[in-house]
Amino acid sequence: MLNKSRNRPQNFLKTFIRVLSYFKGIKGFLLFIVILLTIFSSVVSIICTFFLQDVIHTIEGLVNGTNTWNDLFSIVGLIGGLYVLGVISTILYPQIMIRLSQQIIGNIRKELEKHMLYMPLSEFDKHQHGEIMSYFTNDIDTLNMALNDSFANIFHCIANIIGTLIGMFLINVYLSLIVVFFLSLMVLFIVVNSKLCQKYFKKQQEELSKMNGLIEENINGIKVEKAFNHQEEDFINFERQNISLQKASTSSFFHTQLNIPVIVSLSYFNFAVSCVVGIVFAYNGLLIGGVAALTSYLVYVRQSGQPFNMFTQHMNSILTAVAGAERIFTYLDQEEEIDEGKVRLVKINNENSNFKDHYVWEVPLENGLTKQIPLRGSIEFKNVVFGYNDEKIVLNNISFWAEPGQKIAFVGSTGAGKTTIISLISRFYEINSGEITYDGINIKDIKKESLRRSISMVTQDTHLFTGTIKENIKYVRRHSTDEEIIEAAKIANADSFIKLLPNGYDTELTDDGHNLSEGQRQLLALARAAISQPPVLILDEATSNIDTHTEKLVQKSMDKLMEGRTVLVIAHRLSTVRNSEAILCLEKGKIIERGSHDNLLLEKGYYYRLYHGINELD
């Protein structure tokens, strides 16, 4: 589990402080060095501008004969040396900051990934995958850009502003008040506009995540769209979301781009007024240092607007990043999957076991010791009630048992609760009431990792990962040998088509294995189940995409794989469940019939009507 604060960020300051919390230890020290270097590079520019009047005085003295060339070389050398140090610091601090920011971004990305892996499956049902992806892409990218560039440069701008004001006040207090007035107007505008920018940036990120989700959904369903001529309706939905994103982006960019022209206009007015009043002061002898001091002062005035321009640009970047960071932290603060189980699955040496890997349940006792319960694969449902929400109950008072060596089949119409039963065994969802036991142990007491390791599942929707066929087959048992991989493929009847591929078992699979047919992909899923060999095997429409001839071949091989195991089967083809020890017929979340194939036919009820085509499975 991740260790992090559960306080959801509500504003800019809290979110910004939380970002800073990632700079710990040596990272915090290096960040301090970066800030010092940025401030130093700004101070160098301010000091050298102040020394400009000394250069002018020295040149005047050189003309008048009161100064020598050595005096001029000394002051120019001092300024040149300061500029060299400033250049070095300007080169160093971005390099350090980039390395720091990449480490921080890497840590946040890892935290996001780990958090996502531990999120309850129900959370993925509530959100589009594109929305979750946007945390890893758009939101991380905005934060990355701000940390790389804007964060350090904000200190550079602030140091420039403060240093410029100090330099001007040292030259003349009254003239400096003119600049303070215009700078105050700039600050007031930035504060007001920044609040609006933050509001619209957050809205823009939210609309962008919705757009990503919609695009992902359209790409994944492109075949269905074309098959049902739904392109026009989907385009209308896209256009609606596109307009929402366009409006949010227009508002955010309008306020972003408004900063520069306003600041530049105020800077021009500032410089014009300062020039006129400065000349009047110098002409009337009210400016100590005369023309030389006026020159330094006007350079300061010209420079005073530049850091504000940079400040607004970097602040916009930071506001965008904070909006993204707030979304990231809100996601990270969601409750992770709860696992209160303490019973673990441990490996032992037992040559009498029928399985390649020999395991027992290790149950902790109150006296601190543990007892071992053999891993058999006995599953029992006791009065289980479950609903995905409180308004709709999917399973109502479900009870059944399955012992090792038994094949239990579930039949029923769509929505009857067949797949839900399978999901509950692996604790993808928590039941409302009742009890599910595995080898007599309540599955709530078993650690989820151990529970799921003891179950092998093949579903209708096969998911293959980017990598070779060999890597996909041994996905559930990483230490498998090549011989075991080939044997598993032979059991699933996949070896024959794999050998015909150009690179055989080393063939690369991409895009969820769509360079293979649906049937070939499902055969690989069966091979994956064959190589794991746990005591419980779940087949959810496992042969639905395989032709009848291949299914017969696979079924013979699977019969060998099922020996001694608890097998739970969901199938629409009733021919595949005839040899089951028990067939459970579900309707509206209840078991309405149970028994063997022959007994159910004799009852001439729901199963009888299904078998003879009187009823049809949806």
C-alpha cells in the first residue's frame, strides 16, 4: 500500500506544498542550491546595472584627467567577473533542476501506477480508461514542464523584481515611487487574472480527460461503429465534447494571453513617465549622480517590466501544473483496495501432490503460531447476497459447493449473475452478506494476492500483453521452462498454429494480440491457464471464439488438465457442460435449478427447455 496523506487538496497553496513535499533529503538540499543560483544570477545583473553609473563617472574622469585607464579596467573587470559568475550559475541551475524534476516526475508516475494497481475493480467501472490515462499523460506533462522550467525561473523573476526596486531606491526614492505605482498595478492585475486562469485551467484539464476517454472508447469500438453505421452519431458526440473542450481552452488561453499585452502596456507607460520625470530631476539637480545615475535608473525601469512578463508566463505554466497536480492528488487520495486477509499461500516440499508446485494455506493463530491447511480447491458459497450498488441486487441468497475433481457449470440468460459469481470468488468485488469459503477458510481472511494465485481464469475477453507468445503463455508462472510452455500450448491445441508463425514462440504480439485471430488469442489464454495449474480453474466462455472442430480437440486436452481440480464453467453451448457433476441454472440472481445433465432433463424445467431450444440463452 502507498503511504500518503488523505487530505484532498482544495486550493493552489495546499497542492503546491504537496508538490514540494516530494523534495526530501538530498533533493531538498539541491533544490535550495538551485534557488540560490537563480537568485545569484539575478543579483549579478542588478549589481552590474548599478555599477553602470560608476563606469560613466570613470569615463568622465578619464576625459577630465582625474582617472586613469587602470581605474576603468578595474571597474570593467569587476563587472566582467560578476557577469562570468552569473553565466556559470545560469548554466548550472537549469541542469540541476531538470535532473531533480525528472526524479520527482518519475516518483509521482510510479506512485500513480502503484495506486492504480491497488485500486478496487469497482473504481474502474466508474471511470473511463481515458480519464485515468490523462493523469499519466496530460497532467504529468504539465507538471513536468513547470518543474523543468517555470519553478526555478519564478525565483529568478522575483529576485529580479526585488533587486531592481532596491537598486532604484538607492538611486532616488521619489523616482522609484513612480515605478512602484505601475508595478502595483501589474501585481493587482496578475493576482486577479491568475485566479481566473486557475479556474479555467482546471476546467480545461477536466474536459481534456473526457475527450481522451471518448477517443479511446471510439478507437476500441471502431469495428462496432462501422458494423452498425454509427459513425454519424459518434461524430456528433465527439463534436459536442470537442466544443466543450474548445470553450474551456478558449477561456483559459484568453486569460493567459491577456497577461503579456497588459504588462507590456503598463511597462511602456512606466518608462515614458519615468523618462520625463527623471530628466526633470536631473536638469534641476534633484538627482544625485546626474546623468550617470539617470542612465542606471532608466535601465532599471526598462528591466522592471521584463521580469513581470516572464513571471506571468511562468505563473501560467505553474497554474496549469497545479490544476493537473490537484487532479493527480485527488486520484491518489481515493481509497485503495482493502485487504484485511492474513492467511497466506506458502510453498512446501510435498512429492505426493498432484501439482507441480506444492502449496498450503498458512493460518496465523492467536498464540502467534501458525497452522497449515492443505490447498485442495474446495469452494463453497453460503447464502451470498451481492449488488454492484444498493439499488440493484445481482445475486440473491446464492449457495453451492464445488469439491476437487468436480466440474460445476453455470447456465442462464445474460444478467442472471453467472460472471458475477466468478468475480466474487477472486474478490474483485465484496459481497453484501453471506460467506464464501476456500478450503473451509473465509476468503475475506485470505490475502488477495494468495487467493488469486490459487485460481486460474480464462475469460471470453482475452487480454494479451505486448511481448512474445512465449512471454504471454508464462505470464502467470514466470519461472516456466521452454518445455513447460510448449507442453501447455499442446494441451490448449495452440502449438500447431504457433509453429506456423514466422518466429514461432518468439513472435511479437502487439495491440492486445490483434495480429492473431480471435480463436488463436483464446487458445493462448487456455495455454496460460494450463501452465499455471492451480487447484481451481475458471472457464468463462473459454471456447466461445473457437470453431466446433477445434473445440472438440481442445476439450479432450482440457479434460486432462481438469483432472483433480475444481472447475467452474460458464458456457452458452450446452454441449460443453453435459459432463459436469452439477449444472446450476440461474435466473434474475437466483439458482432456480441444480443437478446433473440427465437429472435436469428428467425434470423438464428451465434447463430442459434450454437444451431443446424452447428457451434461448441471450
